[in-house]
Amino acid sequence: MTAPTSDAALTRSAAYASIATALFLAVLKGWATWRTGSAAMLGSLADTGLDLIASVATLAGVWIAAQPADREHRFGHGKAEALAAMFQVMLIGVSAAAIAWRSAVQLAGGGRTAAAGDGIAVSIAAIVATFALIAWQRHVIARTGSVAIKADNVHYQSDLLLNAAVIAALVLDQYLGLGAADPVIGLAIAAWLAWGAWRAGLEAVDHLMDREWPEEKRQRFVEIAATHPELSNLHDLRTRTSGAQDFVQFHVDMPARMTVQEAHDIMEDVERDLCRHFPGMELLIHIDPEGHVDKPDDPLVEENLFDSLEKGNRG
């Protein structure tokens, strides 16, 4: 089952909005950097420039990820989102290093800023535009779970802090005479960007490495499967996420006397119900005859998860 077309359209709309916002902010901040000479503003401009490149990569990632499975990619193209996210993470890292270097040089040289009013006005406009974009991105993330849009959202959350920090740096430098404030805040911005890159990178790596679902989501899946009394001894559950699409497989026991057609009809009903609760999921159910033991020496083989569920409920 492929991700719904509406989800693909939503992720593309978030990517287009990100590109438009980055272009707008880059022009504003370029002018403000020229006017103020602020290291903090330069850091904010550098971050926005890299955001623009990253947003284009995000658009490419979500577009490729939305393509249906084909002969060469039978599991779909969802990991394109994780690759786009990793590209963004590398750009954030480069941005953080450049800002840290420029701030350290300015701190050592004792440079000052100018035209604080222009820089503050531009930063306020940037905050308003960024708030609007973040609101739309969060709506899209809630609907689609897109890892590429999540990584892009990290950029723009940090932009709110960046712009607030620029305002603080200009006020402290120009109006309170604290000349070291601008480069010190620039260093703080660089550290914040590096932390954001680390967090976004971890989730992208989880997708690329086929990490199991979070325990709460996995438990919810078992609970819904347990509402089907015809299923017995659900075991060897494996889950992963690729882009906006989930993949799940598990084994269940069925009576040996049951015909293939009867077992097939039951599994079709179970699959429809589970996919209703987990849209965009591709599900594979393996049927074992009652009493069958799967590879007893395999440490990854799980025992009956329905028993674990009952023990948890009693506890």
C-alpha cells in the first residue's frame, strides 16, 4: 500500500513554502547584514542560505519518496526522505562551523555593529514569516510523519532563536555598549545549530537503518491485532518506517484443519482493519499451523505477544 496522494501533495506544499520563505528571508537578511556588519546577522543569513539549499533538497526528497514502487524499488522510494534529511544535517553542520569561526574572529578583533534599527526590523519580519511556515510544517508533519519535513522544521525552529538572538545582540551592542555580545551570541547560535543537526540526523539514521517502531506505537499495533479473536499466537513482529510509509510483518497460528481459502479470507479482514488504523502501511502476515515452533535458537524470534499483552494488562 502506497502513501495517499493527498499526503504527497501536502509534503510538496510544505517544501514549496519552505523555499519561498527562505528566498524572502535571504534577501532581507542580506540587506541587513550589509547595513549592520553584525556577526549574529551574518550567521542568520548563512543559515537561511543553507536553508534554501536544504529546502530544495527536501522538495526533491519528498517528490522522489512519493513515487510508487517499481521493478527496481519494490519497497517504494521512501528512504529518499531520509537521504534528503541527512543532506540537510550536513549543511547545518557546515553552517554552524562557519558561524562559530566568524564569531570567534570578531570576538578576538573587537568589531562592532551598526544600524541596529534596520537589523532589528528585519529580524522581526523574519520571525513573523518563520512562525507562519512552522505552523504549516507542523500541520503537514502531523498528517504525514514526513522525516524530511521534520528535518526542515528543525531549521526554521532554530531560525526563531537565531532572529531573537540577532535582536538581542544588536540591542546589547548598539544601545548598551556591550561589544562582545554580538560574537558571543553568534557562538551560541552555532552551538544550537549543531545540536539541532545532531537530533535531526539521529531520526534520519533510524529510517535508513530500519529501526523498529517506538515501543508505544508497536504496543498499540499489538493491542489492535488482539481485538481479532481469530488470531492466535502473534509472534515474530517486525516493523520499520521508510519516509511516510510503514512496513510490518508478523506470524500467527491458525488451525491446521482450516483451508487455505478460509485462512486467506480471515487475513484479508485483519489486514483491512489494521491498515485502517495505520494508513500508508504495507502489511505481510505469515500463517503458521498451530503448535509450530519458529527457529528456537534465533534470539530475534519473539514469543506470543498476545501473552505479553495480557501480562501487562494484569500488571
